[in-house]
Amino acid sequence: MAHNHAIDPTQQSLWRPLRLLHASMDADIARIYSKQQIDGLKPSFVMELLRLHACGPMTIAELAESVQRTHSALSQKVAAMRTAGWVQTVVGDDARTRKVTLTDKARRVVDRLAAEWRATEAAVAELEAEIPYPLSQVVTDIERALERKSFHDRIAEKLVSDPAWG
């Protein structure tokens, strides 16, 4: 008996290799921390920890704006960072506001995190010098193309001609 299997559109992905490359590079950064016995630190926490170190306690809204993330995304990240012991929330300037601040655990490693950030940026610059077309240029070129026509509009145009979309 023959089965009618649907074609899986996820088998093809132009950007999956980029996501996998990024995940692999993040895993390498995590290995650097692990070797330094900096446990429970996700590479994705580092920008916020360094920003709090440089700027002092901030509300979630201020921190979100500072790192160009949504309030919702930052709220979830702060919760994860608090659970892992990197940040705590304290009463802000008035009793109604809460500010996010580094814990002693975070303060003890923040200079090493800054060193890793500088080393990572230098490694990225080295990589970009080795390839014919730097990733930072790719991003700029894509941003310019999206200014001409948004990603939303490009997808919506393709959907018009797909009968499955209706």
C-alpha cells in the first residue's frame, strides 16, 4: 500500500547553515568559559552582563533598549540570568521600580568576560580578513535591500501566488 507523503518544505533552507554556524561558534565560546570554570554562563548573557557592569543597575526596559532587544525577550533573559545567579533585581529609585544588577558571582568574572568579548571580536575581524566577502558587509547589503522592499512584503508577494495560502 503506497503512502502519500507530503513534501517537507523544511528540508530546504538557505539560512540553516548560517544558524548552525552561529550555534557552533557559540558552543566554542561556551567551551572557553567552561575551561575557565565559569559554569552556567550562556554566551548570550554576556552582552547584558557587560552592559550592566559598564552602566550600573538598569530597569529591564532600559537594558532592553540598551541592547536593542524587546522588553519581552529581555524579561525572559533576565529571569534565566537570575535563576543562574548572574543578576538580581533590587528596588529602584522609588519603591515601584525594580532594577537589574550584577550579583557578586558576576562581578568576580566580569573582567574575564570583557577580555573574552575583545578576543572574540578580534577573532571575528581575523575571520573577516580571511574571507572574500565579510559577514558584516553581507548584513549591510541585506539591510539596504530590505530598505528597498521589506522582508514582510517580499514574503507576502510570494504567498499571493501560492494556492495553499488561500
